[in-house]
Amino acid sequence: MIFAKKCFLGFSLCVLVLFNSCQQGADGQQEKSGMTDSTQNADAIKPADAGLLGSDSGIVVIEMHRNEAQLLGFWQQMPISAVKNAIKTNAQLIVNRIVKDKYKMEGGLTVLYKEFPTPGSMDVFVGIPVKPSGKGKMPALSEGFVLETLDSGTYIKATVNAEPGETLPKWKAFAAWMQKRMNTQNQSVAAGQYPYFEYFQDSRNAEMTTTVAQAVLIMKKP
């Protein structure tokens, strides 16, 4: 019981720190964050420029391999502008369920879209990557919780400055960058083939005085 309470407090603190840091975004030059991709293995350390495809207008784009991941969370209908409130509402519920069902948390809060983000209402998933504890099976789901699987494969990742709910212009810029890149390489971009998802982190400006909110936007390579 004491251990479970400590886990609960630890998870809650992580979620609250993440959400509060996302609310402190500011303009200015940023230095690269030392955080790795939220659902990659901790020992998969690579050089900083590994997989770098290029950058433009505040977007840094890399190609990477991701392992299969399962996310526990909720699907809801909402515009992208409502993502911050969805995170605020659902984060604690998801953490509570992780503690209750003794999952292992494999990464941070992740937002998944069934289609390329648009200004209107969409199907939006807010969840956390998890694994069952030990070799047991995933616990039975209830109360609206679902498990979504992100396939393993090669993905394209863009790191941008944006807070939750404010990533739509960045998604458009990311898609335009990819379209130009693929056309240059005589490849077609079939947007419908991509899963789209994002998570959030923060960095510091060059003077280490201002927190800069960052969004990591990911789409699967065609």
C-alpha cells in the first residue's frame, strides 16, 4: 500500500510538472533539449545529428526507428485547440489507472490523431505508453479506457516550439516541408498512410533564463 501511494505521488508529480512547463512557453533562441524520444528505449543513445534530414523556419526534422508501443488513454472528439484542456482533464485519470492496474509507464503523455490535424473537430486520443508489469497480460479495460498500438517502423519527427493546443500551424509547416522533401527525391507523399501523433517537452533559451515549450510531431514514413 505504501509503495502504491509513493508510485501514485511520483506519477502525479511528473504529470503536473510536464503540464505546468507546457504553460510557460516563450519566444527566443533555444538550445537542444537532452531528452530522448518519449517511447524509445533509454539505452538507445545516438549522436545528436543521427538521422537528421534538415531544418527550416524553426523546425528540426529527423528520421528514426520506433519500436511498437501501446498507449492507455481516451478517444474524444475535439478541435486541436482543445488539446491542452484534454490533457489537464485526463492526465490524472490515466495516471490513476496506471497505478491501479500496475502498468509500467514507458513514456510521457502522447496525443494521437486518426487523420492529419485540421482546424475542425477530430478524433483525438490522449494517452500514456504502458506495458503490463512482469509477464502478465494487459488488465481488462473499462470506464472508457482503450489501448492503442503504434506500429514499429521508420518515422519522421519534427521538433518545434509550441504548446499543447497550438501545434496546428506547425503541423502544416511540417507537412509542407515533407512534401517538398519527398518531391525533391521523386517520391510521393500519401498523407493518408501516416499515423500522426505528438508529445511535449521543454527546453531553455541560450541564456538559460526562459523555459521554451516544445512539441514533438511525428508521422510515419511512407
